[in-house]
Amino acid sequence: MGAGVLIYLGNPPRTLWWLAPVGIAILGAVIYGRRARAGFGYTLCAGLGYFVPLLAWTGEFVGVVAWLPLALAEAALLGLAGAGIAVVSVLPAWPVWAAFVWTAGEYLRSLFPFGGFPWGRLAFSQPDGIFLPLAAVAGTPLIGLAVAMCGFGLASLVRTLVLDRQPRRLVAPALAFLLPVVAAFGALPLVGTDANDGTAVVAVVQGNVPRAGLDFNSQRRAVLDNHVARTERLARDIKAGRAEQPDLVIWPENSSDIDPYRNPDAWSRIDDAARAIKAPIAVGSVLVGDDGLPRNTMLLWTPQNGPVEQYTKRKLQPFGETMPWRSFFRIFTSEVDRAGQFVPGDKAVDFSMANARVGLATCYEVAFDDVVRESVKGANILAVPTNNATFGYTEMTYQQLAMDRVRAVEHGRTVAVAATSGVSAFIRPDGSVTQSTGMFTDAALVERVPLRSTTTLSDQLGPAPEWAMAAVGLVALAIGIVVRRRGRASN
């Protein structure tokens, strides 16, 4: 369990990224040479040490009935990978094959349960680490592979030094430990930061909410008024010369939970803000469909014509916007009914805002490789409107910001993060944060940012590297099973 706790401590808001490979090393040392059953059990314990604290935010307002079962499910899936790692530990150069099995396990978690829950991938622990440039080569799977290989290589290296004490046997584990580090430094030239598609002045408005939690919706008019007021205040600062005129403005997810198509007063207030700031605004709204169910929708609102385009969130956050297995979990607590019944969208949409083509990944969507990849296709900047107020003062907002930073490098795009209550930020294409806000404060960030249309190698390769890594892991597992059976037969 201690290994999992170390991996957790390597995640933001802490900058102890190196603890992730150390945690992997300890886990590798424990399960090396053991049976698959033992590998599963030990890794399950490590998974609980990792996911229970990491996912505490999921139970902030619907209780432990969401948090602990989800953490257990994620730990069990990690345990399956641990069983596979124990099996391949009999192979030569086992740290390499173990890393591929780990990556296959992360791929499985991105697909299952609840349509995939990729939160907690090793890559998201590394926005401050040396492995971050690998995102530009093959995205989050390659970072995860590098961290895992480095950790398992360290375990093998220490084991060889302590037990074997034969210099010749140090070569393979030393290579497994050092190769990911060398590859990461070699990837640095692939991280582009130039403004090859011009620049744009972007404003991010964080209006804040009356209070944290799911209950903030009960004061949704106050949330809208907060964002209008903060935008109008920014407009006054611009007129007084205290801020630069923005080309476009990003409001957060849920900045207007009042459907402006059904509520003329909400329409009027948003229109007032757009006219005051004299720029198009991406407005986070909740639209109610003909079926009476809500859609989490970003609206492109112009000063001249009002709403002209919209994007509906495609990946909905379980235990918030949706409640998986609602009837089952209701047996244990009625709190599950506080979660929503939102309807997902079905396609990516870019917003044309001045000279920027804005790709959108709303909140939870930023955790999914395929969703973000589709969102940035054709875009020269990525916006991540988010509503962290639902999860109070937990670490969720910092975990999500780490994902935003990895995505910036993966796709070579500036990322503008707009949160209702924090943390809002500007992230450069190299993953560095140039401005950010505190939590539960009202703020407006304005910055001239680079627009980039260059396609990274990661974008060009798409999901193929992850499929290949998972396939290598499965092949190694199959070979490990055969080798073990032959070993038992010969005995």
C-alpha cells in the first residue's frame, strides 16, 4: 500500500513527480518473481493506497458510496496489471515488459468502468517532471510507459546490486532505468512554442460562486451575475487603460446554468457582457432539450448576433453529471439522486473567435485522449472551461490542471483554463503556467498567447502507439505464461 501512497504523493498539487517512479520501483520489487495471484493482491493494495486519496473528490457531495467503490474498482483493474507484471517478471529484461503490461492496464482503465475512467494515469503526475516532453511524441501512453519502465528498471537495478553483485548483470536494468530519461531529453526539440499561426489576446473570466458543492446550482442566477459583473469590470479596466482589449473571452462551464433560450433575462445579461467587452464570449450554459433533459453546452456568443454556435459536452462526469448504476447505489443512500441526468453531445466543434480557432474540452473531457485529440483537430488554441465548485476545496482542480498541462505539450497548443471558482490559468505549449488564479476568488486573466497550427507527432500517430504498447504487453504476458508453465513442468 505504501507504494501506492508514494505514487499519489507524486501527483499535483505537489511537485514531487519523482515519487511516482519510486513507488513503481517498490511495487516492482515486491511482486517480482511471485505468482500472478500474489501480484494481483499486492498491486490491489498499492492501488487502494493510490486511488483512495486520489479520488476523494468524487465523494465530496454524494458520499463514500461513490468514492470508495470507484477507488476499489480502479485498484482492482490495477491489480490485474500487477498480476500480469508478476508473470512477465520471469522474462529477461523484465522491467521493459512490465512497463508495457502497466500501459496495457492503463488502456483498459480508459475504457472501463463507466465508459472509461482514465483519472490517475501516470502521465498526469508528470507536468513538472522530466518525462513531460514525451507527450509531444506519443501522448500520455508514452509518458506512462517511461515512468513505469524507469521505476521497474530502478527496482531491478537495486535488486541486482544488492543480491547478485555481478557488474555484467547491471547493464540491462541500468538501461531500463536510464533509457526513458534519455528519450525524454531527446524529445525536447519536438516541443514547439512558436506562434506560427499568429497571436491573440485572450481573457479568462472566473466569476466565482456563492458557495461550494452541488448546491451552488440553487443560486445559479448569482453565478451568472457574478460572471457578467466580472466581465463588465474588465471592460471598465480596458477603457481606463489598465488591461488590454481581448480578441476573445472564455467563461467557465456552468457560468450560466440558466438556459438563455428559455429565459430572456439570462439572454439579456449575457448580451450586456458581450457588448461591454466588445468581443465574442464562449459561455458555459445548461440548455434543456425537447425531452426535458439538460445538456452541458458551450455557446459562442457575439456582441452583434448573440449565440451563433454551440458545443455540447461529450464525456459526462460520473457521480456528478450522471450517476452510474443509480438504482443500485440508491439502495445504500439517497444522496446519489443529487447527481444529474445530463445528455451527452456527439461531435467536436471549434469556435471561430477573431483570428483564433478554439477547440473545446469541457472539464472532465480533458482526461480522455481521444476527446482532446478530436477537439484540437483544426484548432489553434484549446480552451478548457470547467466547474470545480462541485468538488469544493479538494485536489480535483489541481489534478485537472496537471492534465491540461500535459495536453498543452501533447498537442502543441496554448491552453486557456476557465473555472467558475479556481484554478483558472493560461498554459503555454510547453506546459508552463504563465498565469493562474486562486480557488473561490473572482478574477480575470488577460494575456497575449501564441496560436499554433503545427501538428505534433503525437497527433499524427493518433491512438496507434497506445494500441501497439498494449499489444506488446499482451504478447509479453502470453510468453511469460508459457515460460512459467514450462518451468513448472520441468520441475
